[in-house]
Amino acid sequence: MPIQSQSSNFEITLKHHGGKLGVTGSCHELNINNHGILIDCGLFQGKDAKDKHGNERKLDIEFPISHLKALILTHTHIDHIGRLPWLLAKGFKQPIYCTPATAELVPLMLDDGLKLQLGLNKGQRARVLELIRKQIKPIPYNQWHQIKLTSKAKPSCSSVKAKRSEFLNLLLRFQPAGHILGSAYVEIKLPNNDIVVFSGDLGPSNTPLLPDPISPKRADLLIIESTYGNKIHDSVETRAKRLQDIIERSLEDGGAIIIPAFSVGRTQELLFDIEHLIHHQKIDSKIPIILDSPLANKVTKQYRRFKKLWSKEAKIKLNNQRHPLNFEQCITIESHKEHMQVVNRLKSTAEPCIIVAASGMCAGGRVMNYLEALLPDKRTDIILAGYQAHGTLGRDLQNKEEAVWIDNQPIKVNAQIHTMSGYSAHADQADLIKFIKGIEKGKKEIHIVHGEKDARDELERKLKIM
């Protein structure tokens, strides 16, 4: 898709290698005179993981990469970084730019995929991750960094093409996106000083753990996500009250509360709210909170390490000697053996507890064993605390299917299913419009991506009547 430029010395094109018409597989390319900058390289999930014939997509990178000069990562959710190992396997050796917190999280997030999808052993995974670490170049928020696309053309070459290739440099800057730890939207300043903004995934307003995203001053071209372009989330106050109500009702019945949650972002938001409810004696302080995700444990440690990126409210709790991500009632499960012991015990006893386990869309991970064991029990409560993509088990549960398939076996669903949009790490329609309205300068040509058709269409309709 060509983009008009005020300068006759260069032409820019925007290409999408994933995440244009769906919510997963984000991968966009900004091309300037055939020099490419890649923004994200994510994994396809749910229905996006199948081609038009219903076959599983190959993970191989099917687009050319020899012209690429850099990869920019907006954040570390797997639908934005999951194809990175395959990109390197194809021969990509250029710098990978991201924020410092994202740089720390990338190896943690990719390690599981290398094990499960490629079957690599610990040593093999370590070598791949070390290669990725060497290519990563962290850039702090709000700091411009130059990306050189070309060197100066030789004086003997006087062709128009050569002139168009002289000193084509870009400037890159990350700004906080409020989505997860280290997440950013990307500002790219073109040679004619126009600004292209890639939103990545934007966070919602007024969440207690991370600060809200602030709109860029200028955007001549904005590529914006639309995951919840047709929805309005519950408020933070509403989500905490709903969580409290579900927990109290569940405790009356007995049984477990299972919360499928992504290891980075949603898990930490849930722990934050649960600690708040316990501290203010809104729920029983003796109820076990089981965090059963080795990856989430590691990510939570990084959240604690990067406390300077927390919101003002979260920092106040720390100053008051509160530990919202490391409280006494939180029990962490590490080994698979211990995990299965807990699953089997709960299946036989149905004792009350709150389980937070990956994956957030019930598309794998330890939560699957809990679901297989406890979905048939009517005392079980399932809280779906975020987006559930088409084609995932989470969407089937959200649609109140009477039975679901796990490990090729039908599992009766007698558990009570709850959906809580207030825990989404994505901006809702109001937040997206607020972000766009906050841009003060520029032509604001807008391209809507990263959403299902209904969400994209509704956001586009809202923008047209602004």
C-alpha cells in the first residue's frame, strides 16, 4: 500500500505480514525506497493459525528479508514476538530494537515456544536465546535513536536512483503504551520529518499497576490496533467488585476458581487486585492463591525489578510496605510433579482456592490440566479475564458450550463461566478514540489493524463521525 510523501526523494510503502485482519500474528513492514523496517513478528493463534483451506499455517517466514534493516518490538506477548526464532533462522542479522524491560522479557517468553514447538533441549534453546540477546538493542522510553537505511552514494554514480538512496535515515522513539511491562508504541520520524506511529497494543486507562498511555504530539500516519474497537470495558472499580462477588459466591459452594491468564500482564494485574481484596478484608485471607506458571513467576520477578515503571498508586503501596505481587497467601508451583499433585488433589477434594495459570486463551499450558479435571464439577468457577480469540478453547467456554475437547476427549462443562472485560490489557473503544483525539499535529491518516472485522468496522465508523 503506497503512502503519499511530501518529498520526491523517497517513497514509502506499508506492508502487512500478519495482524492486519486478525488479532494475532502481528507483523508490519515500513518500506522506504526498498529498505524495510519490521515492526513485530508475532505468532498466529486460534483461527488465524489456519490458512483459508483450514490447514495449520507454517511458522516459516514466507516474506523476503534481505532488504530489512531492523526489527522493532512493541512488547513481548507471543502474538507479537513468537515468529522471531524463525526470522533469525531465515538469516535475519539486523538489530532488534525494544525497551529495556522488553529486552529482559523476550528470552523468557520465547523459551517455552522453542521447547514446545521445536522440541529443542535446554542447551539448544540457550544458544538460540543468546543469539537473540546479542541482536537486541534496548532503547529507553522517550529517547530518539537513529536507524541508518543507506550510506552516502558514491560521487561517480549520478543516477536518480542513487540520489534517492543518499542518507536515508530514520529516527525511532518508544513511548509507554500501558499494555504490559515494557510495552511501547513506536514513533518513526521519516527523512521529510513526517511521523509514522505504530500503536502496538495499547493499554486501558486507569489500571492500578501501569501508567496510562499518553498520545503522541504528532502522527502523520497512525497504524492503530482495534482488538476492542467495538467494546467498552468494565471499570477498574467494577472489575474488583465483580471479582470479589465471584469469589464470595464460589466460597459458599466450595470448589476451585480457575483464572486462565497470560504470564505477562494479566497475571500481575490479578495478583495486584487479589492482594488489595485480602488487605482490605474483602475476601478470606486464608484462601490459597495458587500461581501455577513457572513463566509467570519469572515475569513477576521482572515486574518487581522494574518498579520504576509502575503507576503512582502501585508505588504508594510499596512505600506503605505492601507487596502486591509478592504476598503471603500466594503459593507458587514450580515442578510438573507438584502441579499434577495439586490438580489431582483438587479433583478429589474440591477444596476452595483461586488458581491463576497460563495460557490466557486456554490454548495450552498448565491451565489445561485444571480445566480437564474440574470443568465437570458444578462447584468450579472459571473467570475469563481477557480476550478469547476465535478457534480457542477459551472462546468455546465463553460461548457456553455444553462440552469442549481437551486432548482429543470430550469434557462436560458443568462449571460456571464468567467473563470480565475489565481485566483486558487492551484499550477499549473509548480509550482508542481518546488516544487518537489526543494527537495534536499531523495529517493523522489512520489505518486500523489488529482486530476482528466487527471491531475494525465499528471503530472506523466511530472515527468517521468524530
